[in-house]
Amino acid sequence: METRHLGRWAAQALVAGSMLGIGIFISPPVVAAHVQSPLWFLALWLAGGLAALCGALCVAELGAMMPRAGGEYPYLRAAYGPGIAFATGWLQLLATFPGSLAAMAVGTATFQLPVLLGPSFAAPVDLGVATMAGPTFWALALVVGLTALNHIGIVLSGRVQLVVTMIPLAVLLAVSLFVVGDIGAVEVSRESLRVGLSPAPSAAELAQAYLPIYFAYSGWNAAIYIGGEIADPGKNLPRAVVGGTAMVAVLYFVLCAGYLAVFDMSALAGAGEAGTAAAGALFGHAGVIVVTLMILLAMLGSINGTVMAGSRIAYAMAGQRHCFAAAGQLSPRFGTPVVALWLQAALAAALILSRQFDQLMDYAAAAMLISGSLAVASVIALRRKDPAHPRPYRLGFYPWAPLIYVVSSVFVLGALAVKGDLSVLMAAGWFALALLFHGLVVAPRLR
């Protein structure tokens, strides 16, 4: 699996595609429900983009320094030791990636497929022995189909990723710029200035609004999960991570300004899926179809990128005896981690069958905040612990980039934990249990 097939653009498409998912279309109404001011709304999306870019700059240094499969796992092991790496790896295996896959697949099957393919796709599906809700069935089909694509090989998957990412990215950006430039920029500015920053949301409301924003921006670190498969990673991996994150951050801010050009805050809060709602208000049924098709392509890219990246965690952990040995097996024909791929698909399927869409999104985002904060902070730990290690790319905005990311994440986690938010408590609980299990069972066995 260390054969380096992916170039810069395929890796950048993986980052952008992993980010450009259902979050930007379903999160804005959730955010608008927690903040009543357009300025607060735009400021939170800008803050989320800044945090994602800070995180991307940090993992760019890590990825170029140690271009391996497994995402944050190798860096956490080097920075903090095997216990933290084990706990974070299992948190990602049980929450981050299966939760993201489940949330995106259910969102696609609920919002996009019925619009494009007819209401029959939302109808129950008769399986002979039982009847399954339509969105549940098609969500499972998406996960299984894209897992099978990744089973066949990373080169084919990378080419598909490039197509299904760049087309919707370009079209959605063009449409959003048209909306803001033609009818919305002046109105957005007037409304923002009229309302100002009042009423100010509470700390808990800010945290609740930020969690879906963080989910929407998740994926900025996707390229590091396949670092061992990127050609010339010292150059291409930082360019892919930072370039892909910057592209999507610009698109998200323009999209959010476009939403405000179409809806006031109360209407946006009740819009449901903001992308198609805005398209329908502006362009009628034809606009709904075009935008929904672009969202569907973006979703396929996001799900595909998540399948590709997430499976590498179990593969890397198996090499350190932190996951069962079969997860480290590669297909003799395709060279892909087939057991890890299908294990991830099985966990995502179990979460899909729970049919708790909003909870899935928050659960995955809370797990990402924990693992992402530890990974970003490892830049500081490794500079102190191993300053002589070659770094083909060195973060210039140091130490502010890691500090901005970690402080914002800790604020959100702390505010939600104080409020008793179940998603944060579950993610933190999984992490604590895994850390305890490593100390009591795994570490003694490996001595």
C-alpha cells in the first residue's frame, strides 16, 4: 500500500471532496436557529473556515514529515505514546468515520435522491422478509457501493474523486457568486448592519451553532490518511491539504452570503435543506434540479473520500497490534485494505439503521473535535520532542495556528459538556474507555 500513485490534484480533490458534503446545505438552517444576527451567522462560518485552515496548516507539516497511511494515528503515537494513539484511533473507528459516512449517506438519500429520481425513492422498500424505509435502504446502498469502488483500487477511486469534486465545486461557486453579485451583496450588507451583533448568543448557543459548522468543514485533513500513497508527499501533501481547504472555505463563505441574499434569518432557520430551497426561490424547478444534481455529485465525492481515508486507520493500527491483524491485510489483486474497508462499512450501516440523523452529525463532529485537537497539538509536541526530524514543509504561522484551532475546539467541547450535550459525552466516553482499556489490557499484553 506504500506504492505512491496519487498526484497533487487527485489528493487535493480528496480533501475538497471530503469537505464538500451535506453539511454546507443542512447546517446553515441549524446555525441560523441558534443565532439571530446575520453578522454572527457569517462570523461563525468565517471562524470555522479559519479554524479549518489552521488545522490544515498543522497537518500539512505532520503529513510531509511522516507521509504514512493512518491519518493522525502515526503522529499521535510519536507525540504522546501508544495510549493516546490507541484511544484516538478507536474513537475514529467507532465514531468519526462511521458516523460521518452514516450522516452523509442518510442525508443524500433523504434530500437529494427523491428530488432527482422521484418520490418513490423515499417510499418503503419491500425486502421480502421485512420492509425498510426508503432513505435507510438507499443510504446503505451508497455506503456499500462506494466501499466496493474503493475495494477495487485507489487509482480508480482517485479519478472518480477528481470528477465528482471539481464539477460541483465550480458550478456551485459560480452560482453563488452570481446570486451575491447580482442581487444579494447590498441587501446582505444592509441587513447585517441594521441588525448588527444584537442579540448576542450565549456561550452554549455559540457552541451548538459551531458544532454543525465544524461538521461541514470536516475533511480538511483527509490527505494525511493516504499519505503513504501520494507521490512526492513532501510537496504534494501540503499543497493538497492547504489548497483543498482554502478552496472549500471560500466556497462556503460565498454560499452562506448567497443564502442570506435569498432568506432572512428566520426563513433560513426553517429552510430545511438550504441549497435546494434557495435554488427553488430564485430559479424555480429547473434550478432545484441543477443544484440538487451538483449537491449529489458533491455528496458522492465526500462519501467516497471518507470511505477511502477512514479505512486507513484500522490498517495503520493493525501494524502496531492495536487492531486485529486482519485489518492490516491487503487485497492480493488490488492492494487495498479490504478488511478495514468492509469493517468501516459495517459500522456505518449499524449507525444508519439507528435512523438518528441529527444525532449522527453531532456525534461525528464531537469525535472530530477531540481527535483533531490532539492531532493539531502534536505539532507543538513533536517540535519540542523531535526538533531535528526533517520537515519538508514547516508551518510558518507557529504557534498561533495550532493554538487558534485547539482553543476554539476546547471552548466548544467545554460549553457543550457543561450543558450535558449527549454527543460530546458519548464521544468523550468512548475515548476514556479506550484509554482505560489500553492501560489495563493492551499495554500489559504488548510488554
